[in-house]
Amino acid sequence: MNFLTIGHRGVMGVEPENTLRSFVAAQHAGLDVIELDLHLSKDGALVVMHDSDVDRTTDGTGPIAEKTLAELRSLDAGRGEHVPVFEEVLEAVDSPLQAEIKDVQAARALAEVMLARDLVSRVEVSSFHDEAIAEIARLVPGVRTALIGSRYGTDIVERAGEAGASALCLNIRRLTLEIVDMARAADLRVIGWVVNTQDHLRLVRALQLDGATTDFPEIKRTGRFTA
């Protein structure tokens, strides 16, 4: 399999994260996959935002779950961009997507869209939460899933197997050859995050990972030349 470059929230190093502007820039830069994050609004919309509240990435304040989609639409998400919903991203770009879900409720909402639009081949679903991965796998036959790890040990390989995940997305600051070897033995793909420098890139290539999640489009251009 070719080494994949995954655009983190689009290309958040140069554009406002998780906005249509950022996703379009990631596609134009030639990144192989676009990663995004999903939360549910008060009225059940699949809102594209990383945090559980709007404070950091918009000019508003408060939890996403306490705001309607109309209220979220009124916010500036950076450079005049509005807060998108998942369906808008599907129309704005045609790249493969990696959608991170935060809980079982988001898994159920995403499952409805994936089944209605036949997105199994286009969308991989990721989460830090084993139960969310298991739920999307139960609801969407054949879906590709990835378990995310930030502070993890070797147990994450077993957890991925129990949740039915086919890949691991792992913080490169804790990644070891032992974990990579265990993942390979379990037939799991391994993606490293966040890969933003040439040193990071050399590390993930030395570990022979399947890909890298990055904030910057330059990683795509240099990745193929890095041994």
C-alpha cells in the first residue's frame, strides 16, 4: 500500500481548521485523505468541529450540544468561514474522508448518513472511544474503522481488535517499534500523528507506517522522497 498523507482538519496549519476552506485547500494540495471531527448540535446536526465547545475556533462561546445548527451557523469559524455540517463537506470535496466521532450518539447519526449515501468506500471512521468504533461497525456493515491513541500502551492493539478496528491512529510521541510490530502481527494499519516536520516524517517512514496525519501540505510533497 502506498504511504498516505492525511490532512488534519483539512490543512489546519495554514487555514482555519475544520472549515470548507481548509478541506478544499487540502484537496488542492493533493493530500490523500482529509480528516475531520464530528459533534452533534442541539438539534441533531452532524457539526464539523474538534472541540466540544465553540470557544477556541469561533467567535462564540459555549458547548456545541447546547446550540442549534442555526446558532452555530451565525458564528465565524475563521476568515469568514461558517461552521460546516458533514453533508456540506461531502459536496465540497471528493477526497476520501476520515471522520472522527466523539461518542456513540455521533456514531448513530453518522451511520444514517453513510447508509443513505453509500459512503462505506469513501469514509473511514475513527475515534478515541472503543464503544463508538464498535457501534459504527455494528450499524454500517463493512465500514473501515480506526482506533485513535494519544496516551497509550501496548494494550491499544488488543483494544483495536476487540472493537473491530482495522487501523490505529497513534500519537508519534509515544510510538514504539514494539507497538508497530504488535499491530502488524494483528494485521492493523498504523497511521502516525501529528507529522509536521522532516524529523517526524523520517521517524514514521523508518517505522514503516502506512501514513501520516499532518497540518501542512508540504508533507505530501516531501514524503515520497523521505527514506
